[in-house]
Amino acid sequence: MNTLALYFRHMPLTLVLIGVSVLMSLLSSFGDNTAILAPFLISNYPNGGLPEIRGGELWRLLTPIFIHFGYLHIIFNMLWTWDLGRALELTQGTRRLSVLVVVLGVASNLLEYAWTGWVLFGGMSGVVYGLLSYIWIQGRLDPASPLRLHREIVILMVIWYVLGWTGFIGPIANMAHTGGLVGGLVLGWLFSPRKDLRRLF
């Protein structure tokens, strides 16, 4: 069995997330072709109350996670998706990862829209931050968990999160990051066999 087939056997969702994101980026010229993006944005009407979703286009709640603007945006997000998604899928399975991606993706997209009212946003970073906080709290609560994060990685991502709020690194979907972080903590606690929060300190 070749390497790609082996990957698809053990981590299909991680590969699908990366593949769809890359394909969407190429088709939309990294966000420049808004006509291609239109059916996948959370809505086409800023501050419009999400009429498409209320009309049944429920995929829009999730599909902004596949939209990326620029090479650095997608490279950064796909590297983290590969690293964190692979670790989760190999240890807790595709079903668990799919639940996390859907819940974190929808929550981060809705929070970003509710906070800004804007629709031209996207990226996997809300999910990435959610996976990061999920893995972190699972490792802290359960000593037997195979999921662990190096302290330096946590510090780096927290610094990047704070920098996003400063505006120094350009327009960032900060509330999507926030929704992912908080959602990952909650889900990590819910799915942990040990729920003693004293272990966090």
C-alpha cells in the first residue's frame, strides 16, 4: 500500500479538509474571484440576517472555513490542520474529528458574523485554534491522553492570537479565533474522561 493510500485509510478527513481548502483557493484565485466564493460565504448580504441560511442553505454555516485569502493564509492554516488534525484523527478517530470540525467551524463563523456583520471572511484558523485548545485541555485533564502540546506551541499561538487584535498583522477574523478557542476548551472538557478542572493549574 502506497503512502497516500495509507494516509487516506487512517486520516481521511484531515486530507479532505486540506484538499478542499486548496481546491477552493485555486478556483477562487485565493479569494480574488468573489463570484466563485459567493455560494460558500456565510451570506452575500452584510448585516443582512443570513437570509440564505434561513432559506435552507445550511452549508454556508461551515463552508467559510475552506476559503483562504493569499498564500500565507492557506499555508499557515494547512500546516496546522495537518499537524493537529492528523494527531486527533489518529488517536480519537475520524468521527470525533468530524464532530469537532463541524461544531468549531460553525461556531467560529457565526461568532465572526455576529461580531462584525461582514461576510467576506474565511479560513481554517477558527477550527485550528479550537483543535489546539481541545488538545491542550485533554492533555491537561487526562494524564493518560496521548494528545500533548509542547508549551512553546501554546505560547506561540497565544502570542499570534493577541497580535491579531492589535491590527499590526492586517485584517484578522479575531472572533472566529475566539470562538474556536472557547469551543475547543468546552469540547475538550466534555469529551475528557476526567473533568476535574483543578488539573489545569
